[in-house]
Amino acid sequence: MVNKKSFYDAATEKLVQQVQEMTLPVTFSTKYDLTEMVIKFRETFKNPELRSMVLNPKYEQGRVRKERFSAGFCGIASYTWNQLFRMPDKSEIWRMKQYSNNKEIYGLVNHVWLENVFDGTILDLTFDQSLDREGNFVEIPYYLGNYINSNFDFQRAFKFAQKMGINLEDIVFINSMMNNQKR
């Protein structure tokens, strides 16, 4: 069985290293630092007030007891990241992917993550939620995923971003307006 605290911290470090090593288009610029945002996301996952506002309470006691802080945040985190980090013309850098009702492979039944549109690399801000009953990491079957549209209002993600001091609702509105103008 893995040490839960060190596993969560190690997963955060792995994500920090991953975003630090990413090669992004020269024209990409953002007001948010990728590394700092990974850390901020992962710390925000631990916020008890936020957790009670956006996650299903049925699973909360077990998640917190087992320190599975990223569990339940896959869609919220992926949507937020997708909206925050875009090209100057507001086109996506990371497309959202999802699988639902997975009965094919042991592990998560439903999951959402990001895929880089330029090189196809996966960015899964909550990959460490996939654990078996003994607490061992279970590989996520990313090949089961399909692209999903990110052009919608997601209230739980707005609350998540608000806890980090970000008005995601305005960002989503601007992204949507810019993408509608390109059509």
C-alpha cells in the first residue's frame, strides 16, 4: 500500500515536472504560470468548503480519509485548465477527453482529462485518483476516451476557480465570443 500523503505530493511533483517540460507554441502566452497553477489546483482540491460545494457528498468521507484529494475533480480541473490556457486567438491548446461507463478495464468508470492539440500528449491533473482497494495506482485507459466540447457553462468549475481568486465565468464568456467570431 502506498503512503497516501507522499503519493499525493509525488503526483503533484510529477505534474509540475510535466508542465515544466512541455513544448508549447511560440505564440502562446498567458497571465497564469503553468507550474504555479498545477500547485494551486492541487492545493485547492484539499479545500473542505469547496469540496462540500462541488463534490458528491456520498463519497467525501472516504476520499478525505484516504487523502484522495483529486478524486471527483477530473471534469472540473480539466474544464478550468482548458479555459485558462488558450492561444491568443482563444483556440484550445488542450482538448477535453472523456470516457463514461467503463466496464472494460478495472478502475475509474468515468474520467475526464486533457490532450494537447499540437502533439497529442496527455495532461491528467487528477491521474492519481485511480487507485484499487489496497491503495495501489491503476493505469487509466486513456485510449477509451472521446473528445468532448468545452463550450458550456460549468458552475462547479466556476466555484473551483473562484476559490483560487479567478473569475472563470468571464474567461469562458470571452473564449466563447472569440471562438464564435472565427466561425
